Amino acid sequence: MNNDLWLAGADGCPAGWMVAFVRPRGDEVRLRVVPQFAAIATAPEAPAVIAVDMPIGLPARIGPGGRGPERAVRPLLGERQSSVFPVPSREAIYALTHPDACRVALLTSDPPRSVQMQLFRIAPRIREVDGVLRADAALAARVFEVHPELAFWRLNGDRPLALPKKVKPGLALRRRLLIAAGFPRVVVDAPPPKGAGRDDLLDALACAAIARRIHAGLARPFPDPPQRDEHGLLMAIWA
């Protein structure tokens, strides 16, 4: 395994993207907030794998049960499955107002389904990633969709976490799992960089843990095999 490489786990945060740059193994970690998603790929570390907590691959229509990745992972997450938001069609994601997004989503889903406000609030980030990956096929090949709750499920021995991350015991459990996964305690307990929250930092590290699994050939896509959207982007959450 080439330990000169860097990998990255990324999570959206108030100032842009909270990124944990990590080696394929070992305890070297660099934490940074970058303003644009494209800046992760062009960072000095030039990560070979970028595992990002953001939907990748947007269908033209949404069928029963939603997009394939959400259908595949929700049953695994127990009480945490509500953290996996239903993703609407690409046209709905590109709508600029919530009423327009809901109108388009209803027209492009069967059965008709609207757009949750939580999902609409991150639509600009989804559009950002979608635009970057559609414009650069080489970059798209090294960017993978992940989800922190599924990452922690994997780190917890394929068991869902009972407590949410917004409560102290839930945060404490997540820290313990990250330390057990090989991240130094000083990194896991570090204050987040300016522009990110403590949960953003832990989520980025969880994404980085899956980046390591992807690089090592250990990660599994949900669904397996992955689907592709009309632009050829893979639609799968990896863990």
C-alpha cells in the first residue's frame, strides 16, 4: 500500500466543507475547512479518494421508495434512518425555490413526493458536487458518496447507533469509534477549524474512515451493484 498517498473525508459545514485529509493508514491527519468542493481535489494533498457526505447521482425520475441508495441503507440504521433524507429528481434539485422544488418533485416521482426542507437547504451543495463531477470524469472516478451514520454503523460492527450525534452520549460514542478505527485521540478531541462544528469534524473523520476502506478495496456499495444516473454518475452510498 502506498503510504505517500492522501485520502479525504468531507462533510458540508457552515463555511463550506469540513475536510479530514488522512493517509491510507497511520495517524497523520490534516483538518481543514475549504470554501468550495473543487478545492478538495486541488488541495496540496491531491487525495486519491474523496469520500463525501452528499448525494451523488441524480435520477430523472424517482420511483417507489426513493433513490436506490436511500432504500438500501435505511433499514440498516434503526432509529438513525431519518438522517438519510429522500433525494428528489435532478430537475427538482436544480429548482431555486422550495415551492418550485416541491412542484417539480411531485411531477417527477411515482408515487408523487415533495421535497423536505432539510434536503432543500443542502440542494446548493448537491448542485455544487453534481456540477463538478459531471464536468470532470477523472475526478468523478475518485469521488464516492458516503453517509456518516452508515459509516458509524460500519465502525460499530455493522450495528446502528442508538443515540443521535446532537446529544453528549451520542458524541462520546462516535469519538470512541473513531479512536478505535485508528484516529488519534488528539485529533478526535480537537476543536473544529473555524467555520465548522464539532459534529462536522467527527462526520468528516467518519467519511475519511470509509475513504480508507474504499482505497483498500474493503468498502461495499449500497445498493450492490451500484446504479448510474443518466450522466453516468454512480448512485451508491459506500461503507
